[in-house]
Amino acid sequence: MREIADCCNDIGRYLASVEERDIDLLLMEEFHISDDFVSWFCSRVGLGHVRPGGAWHSVSDADGETDLLLRVHLDGKRVGILIENKIRAPEQHQQAERHHIRGMRSREAGRFDEYLTVVCAPRRYLEGVSAASAYDRHVEYEAIADWFSKLDGRRAAWRHHIMAEAIKQGRRRNAMNVSATKTEFHLGYWEHLRHRHPRLQMNKPGDKGRKSDWVVIKAHAFPKGVKLTHKFDQSMMELGFERRTVEDILHVRPEWPDDIRVVQKSGTASLAIRVREIEMAAGISAQVDAIEEVLQAAYRLIEYARLLDN
């Protein structure tokens, strides 16, 4: 363990960050290669002597995704353990309940005879999980790190190091006051564009704060410095040209439709259309028609993306 710490001191951390997928794959490997780890993990969720029966990553259906599915044999029955892995991402709406839906559906399909749901996360994260949460069990990252710390060898020391880094990131989660509502909305908006408007491109969102009221959109072959911004707090769709002025736009085209305003926002000149109000707290599914109407404004503005090309 000291060897790993000493090597980090002269250059810096081995890993710039540890993401949830990194922990997914670490646990997945242990489930496949270490019967002792499977037994230990199952003891943490209240299961007795078990025999491993396989593990799967990112198991999806119409109701969402299970990060890890571990199947074990216990007293002649196959038990499915549906694991949600968290470092800092906020809980999505009814995420725990959807794990139960997938568990019941898999049981009915004969994939296992019984199931239970588990959320695996740093202790600090789990302290914020509601007592009314639908997850059957919790497993702390700290307990997993402790498991590796008791094993000999560089491999175990490395896995302990990764878990410790993930725990540190969990502690830094409060550096931004994460809003579950805003995070869920941004993710829903991204999924809506991906499935229904492939021409409109948006980076997959991560955690969002309470003031995350804008979505940035691109389209294929947008020039550098040009982007669409849906500003929910202003009910506005804007096509912005960075390091340009209103005079640049009006020089190319002096007259614009009445509903398109030419505005200067600091060092960015924009074409702006006022759109329907979207209530982020109401989610995506309840406002699909309104969002579709708003996106028509986006398509109109896209046509001017190369307006200032030289």
C-alpha cells in the first residue's frame, strides 16, 4: 500500500478521476474471479452460504438499466442481486422502484427464483438516501475498500486504492449543490433529442446544480464558435456567434422576421426567438408537445448557422 502512495507523490494521482463505470468493472471482475468476494458481498446483503452463478454489466430493458446483476445459488434457488452503483450522481426519479420492476419481470421470465435490490455507494452518499428508499440493502464503498485492505499483494492494494479514490470523490460531491430535478431534466432532454431529433446534438449531461437552466445544442457541421442555447429561465432559444457583434449580423442581413431578435450578450451576438415556457421541475414526459414546439424554433435558427461564414 505504501508503494502505491509513494509513487503517487512525485507525479500525482494515477487516475485523474474514478467514474461509476470504473467501479462497475472492478466489481464485475471480482464477481467473476473471486468466489470469496462473492460470498463476502452476499453476506453484506443478508445472504448465507452461496455459490456464484454469473454476473452481468449494464442490463437494460424498457424500464431502465441495472448497473450490475449478480446471480447466486442459495438453498437450491437462484437469487438475482440487482445492484445500483453510485459515486455522486443523484438518484433518478423512482430509480429504486424500477429495479424492483425489473427484478419481478426477470423472475417471471425464469432468470432467477428470488431477487433483492442493492445500492452500492460511499458512506456519505448512503447517509443521504431516504429511509423510505425502496432498495432492499446498502453496501458501503468503505466496506469494499476494507475487504481489499486485508488481502496480500499488489493487486489487492491497487483495488483498495481505486475504492479509496472513489470514496474521496464521493466526499467532494457536495462541492456543487447537486439538484436531482435539474439533473434528471437535462438527462431526459438529452434522451429526447437522441431518440427523436438525431440532427440536434447535445453532450450527455452529468450532475447539474440548481442554477443549471440552460441546455447547449449543436447540429452537424456547425462552424466553430456557433451554438444553440435553450434558456429555460428566459423562455428563449438563441443561436449565438462567439466573438461577433450585432453589427456583423445586420451587415449581412439588415432585416429579420418580427419574432427573431438580434441581440448582443457580452462577446456573443445572437439570434433569439421567444419560445413556450418549459417547467423543468415537471419533467420531460409531461411536456413533450411543448418541447417539440420549442425545437421547431431551433430548426429555424439552424438555417442561419453559417450566416457569418467568410
